[in-house]
Amino acid sequence: KCREWDFKSVLMHAISKDMSVCPHPCIYAQIRGSNEDELVEVRFIPPDSAQVSDLFAAFSKGAELNPDPEEEGEGDFYFNEDEVESGVEATTQMADQGQFNDVDEEDEDAMQEN
């Protein structure tokens, strides 16, 4: 089957050696279909299995050369300075209250006996 996609529609790619799914080492890729909700799974199988690493490197280079566009506010989910600072304050308070103290050797021996 012959299909055509824009490189930016390749959502992820990986080397697959799971012989229960495909009898040859290949590149497994998830590709955005014609609409945003469609996900197409594709396996690229080179004629020589020794070429899988080269094919993976080509996909990786293509991903590097075609980064996703960054949208405003993107990444706030993963890093928000205010949330980090409040987390540090909470951790500091717990440490001040002794919640992170190491167990004494005597306490550790008693726990092992029980």
C-alpha cells in the first residue's frame, strides 16, 4: 500500500524487534491521519534488517529538522515557577518539622525485629 504523509504528521518513531508483531526488525511509527483524532500505525521494513538503525537515524534527523511549533503557554503544565517555589517551601517546612530525618540505627534494628 502506498501512502503519503507530511513529516510533521509523524508523532513518534521507534525501532521494533517484536517478532510477534512483525517478522522483521522495523521502524514503528505513529502518524496523524487525515483528521486530528485519527492515529495510523505504520511499520517501515527495510530490505536488509541491518539498515534499521540507519533508517531510525534518518527519522530522528527528520524530527530534529522539523520541530513541532511551540504554542504560547505550552510547557506551563510541566514547569511553572510559582508552583515550583511553593513546592520548595512546602518541602522545606516538612524538613523543618523533621519529616525527612533519617532513621536511627536503634530504630532500624527495632523495625527489623518486628
